Amino acid sequence: HEVQKVVPADTKIYVEAILPVTAGKDSPEQGDYRISNAAIVEYNNCLKQLAQKEGLKFIDNHSAFKQADGTLIAEYNGGDGMHLNKAGYTELYNFILSQGA
């Protein structure tokens, strides 16, 4: 409730899921579990629980941007395995709007 205390009462607050990463970024050889898709799913579960607890809208863009194997849809990869390209950000914008934001 801390955020809700410092913003105007009519402010809509959304909690957005963390997007998946590509298979290359998800590889154990990368050495950073924090950015693995398994960790991202765990983080997103925590974010969803937090949103529910605080009465906030959770937007699950993770599910909309993953392939069958759980990795980021290749056509939206901005080149580093984590960030989106222009088409990906356009799709993300449209997805968020479709969720009532």
C-alpha cells in the first residue's frame, strides 16, 4: 500500500510481468540464474501474488511473448536476448492496451 499512499487516489497502478529471454540468454553457460526463464517465472509468480495482495491489476505479458519452449518469441528479439525490437515493443504496447490499461 506504500505506493498507493503517495499517488493521487484515482491513479491506476499496473504490475507488469517480466518478459522471457531467448534460449541463448537462458543457457546455464551464461552463469546468471537471475535472468533464466525459470527464475523469471518465479519472479512473475511473486509479482502476481503481490498485485493480488495489494489489489492491483497484473498484466501477464510474459505468457503472450513466450514460445512453446518458454523462450522469447524470436521475431521480437532486439538482438541481446533480453530486450525487444521495434516490432516487439509495438506488440507489447498493443497487448497492454488489450488488457484494459
